[in-house]
Amino acid sequence: MPIFVLPFPVIDPVAVNIGPVPLRWYALAYIGGFIFGWLGLRALAANDALWRRGQPRPSRESLDDLLVFVAFGVVIGGRLGHVLIYDPAFYVAHPLEIFQTWKGGMAFHGGLVGAIIGMALYAHRSGVPLLTVSDICATVAPIGLFFGRLANFIKPEMWGRETDVPWAMAFPGAGDVPRHPSQLYEAGLEGVALGLLLWFAARHGALKHPGLATGFFGVGYGLARIFCEFFREPDPVQEALPNGLTMGMVLSAPLVLIGAAAIMFALRPRSATA
């Protein structure tokens, strides 16, 4: 037990009331992620130096459509992922709770599947190769992850395991036991560190190799999430698995393998006539 425990900075989950409608930090996190992600997409699409001459890529005018497809995919997929993967029995008994997203409960891996479906629909409609679409989205995805993890911290939810580190916190709803602020670990790794890696890669030619940024994202996110799971307290019913594994680890491991395969595909030797 540490001698000193950092107090949790209790923040009202409602950021502002617009008339009778409360606007919560959780919703603002998603709105901020989409807005700044959209700005990032526009900056990437407009920078000719990041692309090969003549390489098909999304036009700035069509990025609004891409944002809509991906946003719907993330929200619907993230919610259905949480419902179907983590607590299906509860939602079968309380089906109206499925629509109460302001209470939290969004699964990253479900949101990823939804985003892929949205990207595929956009790619088919626009004629841009899917790997190019996924590359540009992967490069800005850490922005949304960063805001989302901050929302988890503010709520608070998904807190860490018990610890005696000097920066331990006692979270409301988790007793007086000091815990890792694992949401901030994830914001730092999945958001800031991964985001910097992908922007650096994009500025040094990654987008010229379709699938490379997508692969970096898969490997980077998967490893970061698996690492952070060692500090995050898993729900004993929904997330904890035998042998110290968690659902987050199991679902993230394939992302590392798929990401590594995408990197090898993107960097494969090309014939002189290709």
C-alpha cells in the first residue's frame, strides 16, 4: 500500500447542458475524434509529397463521405461488439440498454470491424483501393483512440489493477484500493505514441506502399493493447480468461499477426514492370 495515493480528479460526466439535453464528455470524445481525424485526413490527402505520382487516393471532396461511412461503422460496430462479445446475457434481458450508449460500453474491436465495413463501402463507391483507404484512416485513428481513452478516465471506467506505484489512484466505484490509471497508459501508447509513429511513417513514404500504414497500425495497436492489459483490471465475468489472459489480449493478438502480414505484403519486391 503506497503512503500517498493521488486523488482522482472527479469531473462531471456532463460537459455542458444544451437546454434540456446533456452533452457528455463521452460523446464529446467521439465528436472530437471524428473532427480532428477528418482534418487529418484532409491534410494527408492534399499533400502530394506523401503519395506516388498517379497513385489513386481519396479526393478532399470525397472525404466527407468517408467520414460518414467510418463514423457509422465505428459507433454501430463498437456498440454491437460490446453487446455481443462482453455481456450478451445482460442485453438479452435488457434490450433497451443497447441504445443507451451514454452509459459507456463500446468495444474497440467491434468498432474496428464496423470501420472496415465502412471503408470497404467507400472504396467500392469511390474506386480507391481499399488498402489505400485503410492506410489513410489508420494514420489518423490514434486521434480517436486518444480521446476515447480520456473519456474512459473521466467516466471513470476500465481502471487498472491494484498497485503501489507513486502515481496510483483510487477510482470512484472501485473502492479505496490504489490502482493503475491504465486508461492514461492506453491514451499515451495507443493514442500519442502510435499516432506519432504513424505520422512519422506517412511523412517518410509509408502511404506510397499500400498496406504499410495499415500494418503499422495493426502491430502497434495490438502490442500496445496487450501490454496495457497487464495493468488494466479485467471484468471477472466479461473479460478475465484462464492463465492470466484477458479478452483484450486474445482479440488483439490477431491484429499483430495481420499487421505483420500487411507490412510484408506492402514491402514485397515488385517486378520492374509492376
